[in-house]
Amino acid sequence: MTFLHDFLPKIELTDTIVDGKRYYDTPDGVFKSVTTIIGEKSDKSWLRDWRDRVGEEEADRILAQAGTRGTAVHSLAERYVMNDPDWAKGAMPVNLWTFNKIKPILDEHVELVYGIEYPLWSTTFQTAGRTDLPCVFDGVNTIGDHKTSRGRKTREDIPGYFVQATVYSLMMEERTGIKFPQVAIMIAEDEGNVAKLFVDRSRNWYPEVAKIFMNK
């Protein structure tokens, strides 16, 4: 598979983590990351219950492992859509196995790539971040986001993912003037051979975005 590219101009951002929260230094100020703000507004009682159930040490191990795998799979996805002929070179088998669940979705649906880990910020929402894959997906400008998960996910389990991608779609319009009316979430679960794909119109999530980002 060879992907077509039409990379948009971008301004790189630097980020730092303070007390577990990520901040971006943008031309318009220092803003919390999109995921930090969503996390602050989310109900985390399930996380506390899970930590109590498995134990702090085991929970830390699982989260660290998940973070490492997520980063590695993102790197594989970036190299793949950049048409790097050696995109799989040096990859750990488990990470390659996980990415290969996402790969068929990219092959089938992505027609044009606008950027990879594209840096964004918004004075409207007072936030910043990097979006995985702004692209043309089945003929529609789309914010693509790939995730990994140890367990099964349904659409009802991932409102935060839709909100995150929708904020990126609005920030893309603010920064570039280009509308991204669709979001596509690809989740590689440990079970199954192909990642799950959840697609929605970004406008369906505007009320949730306003609730979280306009009432800070």
C-alpha cells in the first residue's frame, strides 16, 4: 500500500508534564493537553476500584506496559502511512501483531494523509495536542485516531475518544480553515484479528465538547 500525501503547514509545539498533567507551549500561551482536560472532567471511580482490586504495583505495571505498547504501535502506524519501506524493521513481535490489526483499516479507508501527529492548539478551547491522523477517510475529511486496548470496547465505552477527536477536528478548522466533519476511532484489542472501527460525525459530539472545554 502506498499512501498519498498532502501535508499541511504546521508549527511544532513543545510539551512538558507537571504533576502528571501535560502542558503545551503554543504561540498563544501555555495550554493543558486535550487528554489532560478530558481526564480531569471524567469519572475516575472505576480506576480507583480497579487499582484496589489488582493492587497498586500490578496496576502501575499494567499501565506502564500499555503506555509502552501504545507508543510503539503509534510509531509503526506513522512509519507505515509515511510509506517507509522499512516500517516494520526492529519492531517487537507483540507490537507488530497489534499494529497489524489496525493496518487493514488504514489500507481500505485512508485515501489521503494531511499529517502525522499534527500539532494543534486553540484559543477558543484553551487547549492543545497532537492528532494522530488527519486524513481523507472514505472520501471525507476525517480525524483518525488509533488506540490499543487489553479488553473489549463498545461505542458506549469510548465517549472520551469521540470528544478528543472532535476537539481535534475543531482545532484543525481553527488553525487551517479546513473542516473535518468526521471522526474515526480504530481500536486494536487483544482479542480478534482486526481492530474495531467506530465512525461518527464530529457535530454529534459538539455538546459534550462544549460541556467539557467551555466550562473549565
